[in-house]
Amino acid sequence: ARIAQTSSASTGGNRSPPVRERVLWVEGKPRKPAVRPKPKLDSAARSSSSLSKQEIAVLGWLSRIDSKLEQYASNLVLSGWDDPMFFDGLTDEELQRAGIVNAFHRRQILQALLGRI
């Protein structure tokens, strides 16, 4: 497959530049490339108006530790950890079950609970 750009011819007194269009050549036939759907936004990318009160509280607590941890707010809330005041019993295994696979991020959260951050 090869990609070429074509331009449509201008007509009459139209002085606007020609429109350029990408064409994908497959097996000797021109085809327009497929349009890919836009990816869905994760919870950290959603606006705060669509977040629950619990997610906002967890999001705020995580962001005070490190902004990279904000992505885990929904995971924690969905796993039942919806109030940072009760995070004292949180363990490494529970963070893994909540979908926090990055060991460094889990360690950051646990150290914050111990007051080391």
C-alpha cells in the first residue's frame, strides 16, 4: 500500500487553493483511508463536573502526592476506597487489585499513608 496526495482541479474563477486529499492505494486501486474513532477519555481526563464527590476527594488526595497518580482515582473508588480518611488499611495487594500495576506508584501511595511523603 502506498499513500499519495491528490489535488482537485479548480473551476472557473475560483481563486481558492486546491483541496488536497490523502488517497491510499491498495492493490492498484485508490481508496480513502478509514477514519479512526477518537479514543475515550479516562477518568483523569474528564471534566470535574462529571466526577462523583468520592472521586473528587480521592483525586485531590492523589494529586497532592503526585499528579501522575490522578489516573487511579476511579479505580480506587470502584474498588471501595472512596474516602481518603479511611485509606489507613490500604495494602499493596489491594492497590494491585484496584488496577494500580505500577510498583513505584503503589509505593508512593503507601509512603504517603505512612507520612513519608
